[in-house]
Amino acid sequence: MRTDRLAREFPVEFRWYVFPLHPETPEEGMELTDLLKIPAEQLAPMQARVREVAAAEGLPLAERSRTYNSRRAQELGKWAETRGVGDAWRQAVYRAFFVEGRNIALVEELARLAVEVGLDGEAVKAVLAQERFAAAVDADWQRAEEAGISAVPSHICEGTRLVGFAKYQDFLRLIGRG
């Protein structure tokens, strides 16, 4: 990934914030065609273009027809960070959602993911029920709104924003090295 390369080559530190990507999506998910309000025949070519970009980055990305609500996964991501497995959690959630098509809104699914990264699957239920990290997610969502972020991925460095799957040269310019 370009951000991994950037971190290897330059003294940059990334801080990850979550974003309210379609928070209105119900727990059972919804069809992408309904979410995007497009006819079914437009979805496959659109996804093919996104998969090309992902492949160029070395990111696996499966064709999918549904999307799921990520709020609970975001809260658990904040918890995972406090346990030292934030990166592993982000990677596991990415794989589950974008590669395997798993419903990351379901508590039981999230508990399985937690175990995969070395967290206590039973603790997932308590963390979510007690809303231990809800305020942290709310703060990130507020920060995104205040920054005018409306798409992911978005990267910000000293007030300059880079949105979308940008070229490495664009990242170099973002950090003042290109």
C-alpha cells in the first residue's frame, strides 16, 4: 500500500480516524444498487474499475452486491487500538468486509474477528453493550464533518487533504517531498 511505503521511506506517523460511511445502513445490510441508487447493470463495471485500482495497490477486493453498517466495527477498532492490535483489527475488518463479504454489523461476526486478532470474543459484547468507545467514534465523526470529509480514503497533512486512491507522487507532494 502506498501509505505503508510512505511510512517506510519517510518519518511520517499516521493517525487513523473513522468516518461515518453510510451510517443509515441497517444491521442486515443493503444492496449496493439501492444504496448508490443505480441500476444493477451499472454496478459490475463500476466495481471492476475499483478492483483495478485495488489490484494496482496489491489489495484484494472481491465483487460484492451488499454493504453493511460499520459503526460497531469502528467502536471495536478503538478498543483494539487500546489493546495494541489496531492495525491487525483494521486489516481483519477490511478482509472480512471487502474480500469475504462478511456482515461486520453483527456482534457475533465481530466476536469471531476479535478472536482472529487475539482479542477476547466474549469481551466484544461487553465493549459494545457498554458503549465504551462510542464517544471516541462520535468524536472522529465530528472531526470528519468539521474537516469537510465526505469520502474515503482521505488523508490530511498540515491542513492539506488528499482524497481517493492517490498516486504515490501525490502522497509525496502531500508531505512536502514531491
